[in-house]
Amino acid sequence: MNRPVFRPAPVVLAIALALGIPAAHAQQGASAQPKAPMLLDIAAQPLGQALNDWARQTRIELIVPPALVAGRAAPAVAGSLTPVQALERLLAGSGLVAEPDGRAVVIRARPSGAASTSTTLPAVVVEAEAERETANGPVRGYLATRSATGTKTDSPIIETPQSISVVTADRVQAIGATTLKDALGYSPGVGTTPYGTDSRYDWISVRSFDAYSPGFYMDGLPLRNNGTFGVWKTDNYGAERIELLRGPSSVLYGLGNPGGVVNVVSKRPTAEPLHELQMQVGDHNRRQVAGDFSGPLDSEGKLLYRITGVLRDARLPAGKMPDDYSYIAPSLTWKPSSDTTLTLLSQFSRTRAGVYTRVRPAAGSLVPSAIGTYLPSSLFVGDPNFDRFHQDQDMIGYQFEHRINDTWTVRQNARYGRLKMDYAQLQAPNFATLNADVPNDPSNFQFLSRTLAGSRERISAFAIDNQVQADFRIGDWQHKVLAGLDYQRTRVDAVSISGGSAPLLNIYAPVYGGVFELPAPYGDGINRTTQTGVYLQDQIKWRDSWVLTLGGRYDRADSNAYDRLDHTTARTADHKFTSRAGLVYLAPNGWAPYLSYAESFGPSGEVNPETGDPYKPETGRQYEAGVRYQPPGRKESYSAAIFDLRRKNYITYDGNFMPRQTGEVSVRGLELEATAELASRLNLTASYSYTPRAIVTVSANPEQIGKQMTAVPRNRLSVWADYRFGNGVKVGLGARYVGSTRGDGESSPAPLPAVTLFDAMVGYDIDRWSLALNLRNLTNKTYIANCGYGNCYYGYPRTAVATATYRW
């Protein structure tokens, strides 16, 4: 008899130790055959596949004759179950029984006339955290196992052949992350302070490339930025999860940067009633109240609602400027049947704030000035009488899905947004030369000169994504085919200034106010951009062991820019085909090595002055090899990846300031990540990034070759752990290490020192209350986050926020 054996293969101990996996877990073999309940999640599927999932998750050797399970189906089994209970449920009604055979379990046909041994199953309590996870739904704890960001389909992360990090809402709350960049601060490959402290935006870099250009994503649709000051903002309290797909992703999303995609997944209506009120107080007069309410509106649960809101009254750390903010996100889900779902999503926010940045001249911050002095790190170089950041943002959209039958599913996601912004700031501080005849006269280092910058903008954006998905099986091959057509349109009306003059600022006795002379606008016009893309993807699974992902996409991107200053119109059109391929091996013991290739493209936005034709799009490509490990039945996930990433064909300038499409940047690195509940109530998150190469390899400017384009440290390391005691007390501690660099373009006058920052949390959970105090940069360390081309940027000072949450 040909009997396939489903058994957990031995774990390679050396790799386990390298990833920080406890050896006891790594060495556990099939003979353990646990009898205690464990968290299992087995989908409804053909019986043979379900039994394979059971063996993989329980790590028990299972012997199954193929002829017995052919043509049979198994129900979904999920919850806190013993292996025996789960196996009985899978085999119920199949006419098969499971019998022990030494160290293995054998599936056999029940003898004719034999009484069923599966009479009444013992009572089983299914825990809430064991409910089936979905790609867009909530996650209890820190470990997400499914995502749609990497495939646009609800897929296990372990089957996705590209690096993905998911920061859940529980993890955001635990680490006290009030901004998106705070939430991603413990993820590999992410730089959170490319411009130091900045109250305006969530500037981050991913694998050395700016992730804010051309923008983040929300619910799989773009929040497109057009290189102006009007940038769409996201809210952590309104997010169910924040997902980071590292590497080029144009085959799914169209134009983008080579570093990766940040996708914020919004909170959606829930079938179970949810009521939460939250209050916060913190330094700088922070007072905030938030609420999250959800549940059914009818007795049948076909109509669900959710309202999430935030109201903040606060001040920025300097200048006594406001940092006021309001946000509300109503949503509604209609489920007329189990096959059809329509969810309406909306959010409206209003920001009334000043501007807080910490830019300084490099001489006087990183190194002493010519007379040996340093600027006070606490000096506020803006002006509360001029600086402002006012932004109104409205978005409304929907997500529709209909399952036609077991094979075909159609989806349509759409969103329309409007943004209005009024921004002004004093910036670019430099020492004011009062005595040109004596360069080292102390008076030349007593005052700062500053210029004015600002923009008034109105932005409207529309995006729609149409998808058809086919799930079918041919022999041992399972296919998940996705075909899509997406379209996006953005209109930006902006009037921007830079220059002018402001009163000199006395470094040691600052006085704010005075007369500000505004410059003439350097930009005044309307820019319209559109993109249409057609894509096709197939996720092919063979015998539940191999997953091959193939994808291709063709895009057309058009830009129309009208300049009101000279009454001219510039038009560009770009066409590009991008592709992606990846292969994953799913071992029964939870290991999943993979290989992948991915591409990206982005319009250059410039015209060749010699021919008058637009330059071709710049491109990106990445080779990645990695391995994931998810121990069956445990809340743990470990990953390691190496990659070779290149940005090609971007515009550089020669010695005569003529543009040439010759630029190339090469980035190579290693990334490790671990998310685990190592013991009951003990959570660990850790990441390490090693980037030995991130340099310009081709440029029209020979001085750039061999140097870093943006500051990328060779080593980044972060670790966060928290523990909840049985009496309700909880504590957490985190450390973030960033290695030394020479700044953007390696232009800093001296190496930037490496820095280690600590974060901490202490709290108490009692009844329906959850109390927590979070401190970021616990020791209030003063540090320079980056430098570039004459300026340096200080990082964030310590922040303290106390939160009280009541749920009922």
C-alpha cells in the first residue's frame, strides 16, 4: 500500500539559533504528540489537505492512504482543541477512523458494521483569539499570519515570496506609537528619522529609499503624493494594522519606489459589539479623548456599523504653538448574504498646528563652528508668529465583494478624497555674517538668518480597483488567479513660495516676531496625473508543498501640468510593463524558504532639453531569498531575508547641470525579524538590518559614484518585550539602535555617532480598565538623526503619554 507520511522534518538547529528560536521548540519532534489543547486553524478544504495541515500544526506523524481521502472534504476546524478533538472533527461523517500505530497515527476505513467511535465530543471552549484571521480583520496580539498587501488576495504570509511586516493595533498600543513612523520603528529596513524631528509628516525610508514618494496606501488604494507639501496623513487609532511590503511592488500597485509599500488597513465594522473610550494626557499639554464603537444594527447581523474618533488639544514642544487635531471615521457594512459584502469607509480629519522641526547648520551642531561654539540643541529656529500647518482631509469610499460560486469572486474598491492645506514655516537657518572683513569675529556666530517657505494647496484624488478572482484545482495543482484593472486620478492646485527674509534670530537671546517679507511664488499651477493599470497574477500551489507566484502588469501614466506663471502646459506620458515571480516551499514543520524577483517603475517627470521628449520612467528591480519559520500551534513567526535591490535610470546632472538619465543606486542587505509570544503573556518583537552596500554606482556626476545617496547605517537593531503579570500589572521595554553614517550623499563634515534609544511602558489592567504610561526616548537623549549638504537634523526628545482605556 502506498502510504504518504505527513511528518515534521527535523529543524536545522544552527538556523534556529541564528534566528533566536528557543532550542526546545526547534528540537521538538513528532514523538511529543501533545495531548493538551492548542490553537489550531484548519480551513475547509479537501480532506487530504486538511489532514496535512493537522499534521503540520500538531507536529504529529500521520499516515494516510491516498485512496481513502480522494474526493472527500473536511470542514473548517479552528479553536483551542486537543489534536484528537481536531482530528475527530475533520473525520466526522467520512467513514474513516484514526488509530495510533506506535509513534504515528494511521487513517483507516471504519470496519463494516462497526459502531461509530465518534459519538458525543467533549465540550470544547473556542477562545476569541483563535477565531479565523482574515487579511483585513483584527488580530489579537502581535502576530498576524494573513495579509492581502503582498498579493491583493487574502493569503497566508508564509506563502508570500517577499518580505512583509505587519504591525497590529495591539502592538501599536503597547509601544505607545502615536504616529505611523513610531509604529514602524521596530520593523527591519525602516529609517524613521531621515529629516529628524518633524511634526508635519511621517517621513520614513525603506531599504534606503524614500517611502513617502509617491505615497502610502490605505486599504490597498493609493494616497498619492505629487512632490508638493500637501501630503495625505493617516491615523494610528483608526488603523486595524499597518503593513509593510519591502521591495518593488509595481506589478500590484503601479508606479512606486523600489523600497516598498506601506499599507494602512482601516478598522471595519464588527459582528460582535465593541465599545471603547480612551483618554490620554501627556507632556506639552497633551489632552486627547478617543472612542471606538461597533456592532450590528439589526437582529440578523446583516447591517454592521463602526464609528472611530479622536479629539486632541495639545501644544508642540517648542514655540508654544498648537497641535490640535480631530478625526472621525464612520463605516458601515451590509451583508445581504454570506456571499456578498459591501463596506462603506469614510474619514474626516482637521489639523490646526504650528511646525516643529529641529534643523541646524552642520557647523555648530555636528561639529563646532569656526570659533568652537555649538548651537543650543533646544533652540527653536522657527517663529510662532509665522509657522503654521493647517490641513483638512476628507475621504469616502467603499469595498465590495461578491462570491459568485466556489470558483469566481469579484471585487471593486474605490475612494474619493479631498485635501486642503495652508502651510508656512521659517527654515534653512544659517549663521548671519555681520562682519565680513573678520571671518572669525564672534558676532558672525551670534545670529541666524532664515528664509520663508510655504504653500497653499487644494488636492482631489480618486482611485478604483476592479478585481476578478478564480480559485480552482486541476489534479494536484491549486490556482488562485487574480485579474484586475485599476485607475487613479489626482489634481493638485498649489501656490508655493521659498525665499524672502525674516528678522535675524539671536541664538542666545531669541526674540520672535517682526516683519516677514514674502517672496514671489516659485510655483503656481495645476497638475493633473492619471494612471491606468491592467494586471494578472496566479498563485499556484502544488500538493500543499510548493507555491509559485507569477504576475505581470501594464501601466500608462499621464501628467498634465499647467503653469499659471508663464501660462505654459507640459504633458508627459509613460508606458511600462512590470513583472514578478516567486517560489515558496512549505515544509510540514513550519519552515518556508523562498526566492523572488520583483520590479518597479516611476515616471521621471522631466523632459530631455536636447530632444524635447520626456525621459523614460526610472525602474527598480530586486532579487530576494529568504526563509520564514512558524512553529505549528504556536504564536511565533521568524524570518530572514537577503536582497539585491537596484534603482535604475533616474535623472542625474553633469558638470554643466545638464540632466542625464544614467543614475543607478545599488542596495544589498540582510534582514531578520521575530514576533513571538514566548510564554503566556510574554511578547517579543525584534528586528535586525545589515546593509553593507547602499551606494550610487552610475551617475552623470562622477563625485557621487561610490557614495551613499541617502544615509543608510550598516547596522540597525531593535528589540521590544512586554510582560503581563497575573495581578494585572504590565511592563514593557524597548531599545532601538541605529549605526553611524556620513549623512545624505556622505556630505556631513564628520561621521554621525551611533545612537541607542530606549522606550518603556508600565501599566495595569483591572476589570474593564486598561491603564498605561508610555515613554519614548526614555533617557531624553539628545542626538543628531541625519545630516546632509550643510544641515543637520536632531531627533525626537523624550515624550510621555498616559492612557486610560475603558471597554464594555
